[in-house]
Amino acid sequence: MNQPNSCSLLARTVREQIRQELNLTASAGVAPNKFLAKLASDWRKPDGLFVIQPEEVDAFLLPLTVGRLPGVGKVTEEKLAKLGIKIVAELRGFEQAKLENEFGRYGVRLYELARGIDENLVVPDRPAQSISVEDTFPEDVLLAETEPMIRRLADKLWSASVKEPRIARTVVLKLKTSEFKILTRSYTPNAPPSSSEEMTDIALKLRERVDLDPKRRYRLVGIGLSNFRDAEEITEQPVLFE
């Protein structure tokens, strides 16, 4: 069995184990390197498998908007746009020296990403930094109509979190509008949530901090836990909002 097929089989096996043991969906990506595998995984969220064969890298990568590249936030994307760069194919046309001149050391990273190059290693058995679940509504809904989905996702997330040996300090709410704008709100209480109900209450209160037009519709909601710590590290800390 060749390597891509072996990796695809492994990805399917892992997804099935997650489904059976945690009752959660999971997306997976298989590609020649870590960066491309992450893009592939995002391609079929929240429950799918996408494979990029080595000979398919350019066909997949070049049409993407540069905002899909790791590290390209709103400010960098706007700066690239001023240079006439909106998609990866256009980024690939720039020399490394020019990108370094414009973006410093990150210019080298941009040069490599545009060519599908990523030397970062996959580190197995790394402690969880965050866990999350999300789902897309069959039809876009108003913010006030998201509560049932938030409660269902919170139950799933709590079931997954109790299997973690470390304790999460922060609850995160994620929303995607019908225009594909992503919003996140987070809350770090003095003490970590001690039950699914407590975590759900926090998520619903985070929803109240979304100040967009009440007629705005949403296509996706997600709940996450982050800021994991070992149990002995947990001490009383100030409440933090983001």
C-alpha cells in the first residue's frame, strides 16, 4: 500500500474512533506536509476527509485566497492586496527578496507557503491546547434561534473534555454569519467550569455579547475549550473577557 493510501486509511480510522468514543464529528486532511494537511482538513469541516496528492498541490493551492494561508490576518491580507496579491498564484509570482523587504522574516514564510513548502514537523502526543465542536445550520438562523444548537454542542464538548487529563480554563463561542464573517467571544472564569450546565450557561452569556444587527443571520455555531492547564496549576485568577 502506498503512503497516501496508508495515510488516508489512518485518517478514516481516527475519525471513526472519535465518532465511536466521543460521539463527535471530525474532519481530517491528508497531504504532503503539515500546512497542506491543515488546509485539507478545513476543506471538509465539520465531518469529512480530503486528500491532496503530491501532484495535485498546485491545482489545489494556487486558486486559494491568500487569507487561507497561516499567519495571513486581515492586516497582512490588506497589505498583500495593495501589492496586487489576492490569490496564492499571484503571491507565487513575487520574488523572495521583495517579500522579505515588505514583510521581514515572514516574507520568507510567504514565499515558501506559496510553493507548498512547509518544514514544520508533526509532533505526536502533544498535550491538547484546545478542543472544540461546531455545526452548520440547515438554513441560516437568527442569533436568538441558536440556543438549541449551542446546548447540543456544549453537551458533546463536555463529554469530550472529561476524557482530557488537563483542565480547560477558557470557554469560547464561535459564530459564522451568513456573509461568512467569523466572530469569537471567550470567557475565563475564576474557576474552570465544573459541569456541562455551567459551561453551557457561559456560552449563552457569550452569545449576549454579540452586538451585531439582531436581524443578522448565522450559518454556523461552535463551542470550544482552551487554555488547558494541569490540575495543580489551577489557582484563583482574575476573570478575563475577550
